[in-house]
Amino acid sequence: MAEPTEHTEEELRTYAHQLWEKAGRPEGRDKEFWDLAEQELRNKDKSSPIRTPDNL
């Protein structure tokens, strides 16, 4: 099984910005979107086309 990928700060920043734009660019919620980006990227790393909840 592959090791989880560590995302760079630039990848997190870019993804958080995309999430923020999709949400309509709300003011004062930087930390919320940063945390969401970290969580989603971490979850994406854990998913695999081979391992699904049905075949674990």
C-alpha cells in the first residue's frame, strides 16, 4: 500500500482558495477553508480505486 502523500503548503493554499471561491468568497473564514482543504486532500489520499468500503 502506498504511503499517504504530504501536500505542500502551496497545494493546500490553492485548494483552499478554490473552495473559498466556490462558496462565494465569504469574508473572514480563511481558517475554515484551510482546514476543509486539509481534510479533503487527506481523505482523497486515503481513497483508492482498489480499496472501497465494499471490499475491505
